[in-house]
Amino acid sequence: MAEKNLYRIVEVSVNRGSDRRDVGIMTVRQALELPDVPSLEYTHPDIDTRADGHFINRSQLQAYACS
């Protein structure tokens, strides 16, 4: 993993259909340490994705951490 990417900040949310609940703001490393729950979504660490309602999934976050 790229060490510098592990310390970027993401916002984690739980998406349950039409209901989205914020879990918290944390580093990429902390987010990847959370249980692998399909309903978790993450903002992109480099792009303001929350503003446009676009979130990434766990595999995309892992790919970012490795780049």
C-alpha cells in the first residue's frame, strides 16, 4: 500500500436504500479497518464527491490505497 494514501481523509456512510447515515470522518487506513459491510460507502480522498452525491465502494478505496 502507498503509505501516503493511508492518511488521506474520507467520510464513511451507511447507505440503506433511500436512507444514508453518516458513520464518521476518518483516515483511509481506519476506513479499511472497518468490517467489510456492503452498505458502507466512502467519499473519494482526492475529490469532493459528497457534494455531487457520488461515493466509492470498499474495493475502489482499497485500489486507491494501493496506488
